[in-house]
Amino acid sequence: MRSIDLSTVTWRKSSYSNQDGGQCIEVADGLPALVPVRDSKIPHGPALLIDAAAWASFVTAVKGGSLLGA
């Protein structure tokens, strides 16, 4: 398995995050095939590497409301 260096990526917090440090995720852009996702409360912890197409489908489903109540 290949190692991915995430030390230089720019992380952005979910637009649904608040200043209280609640249950938030961060994602990093710029990797063509992958979307790194991590817990914003543990910035030096592990990151999940999600296939970019799968992430796009997930975001579309969330925006469309099809995951609500699932």
C-alpha cells in the first residue's frame, strides 16, 4: 500500500461547523482521486482517504436530503 503525505494539504472545515468545536469534520482538496477526511478535534490524528467519486456521490446525497433519517 502506498503512503500519502498529507502534511502540505490545506484542510477546510465543514460549513456546518460552529465555533464551539462540536462534531466537525475537515476535508482537504487538491488530490485528484482522493478526498482526505479527518476529525477537526484531532488535527494530528488519522485521516480517512475517500475515493473522489464516492465522496462526490455522498455530498450530492446529503445536499439532496436523501440521507436524512437514514
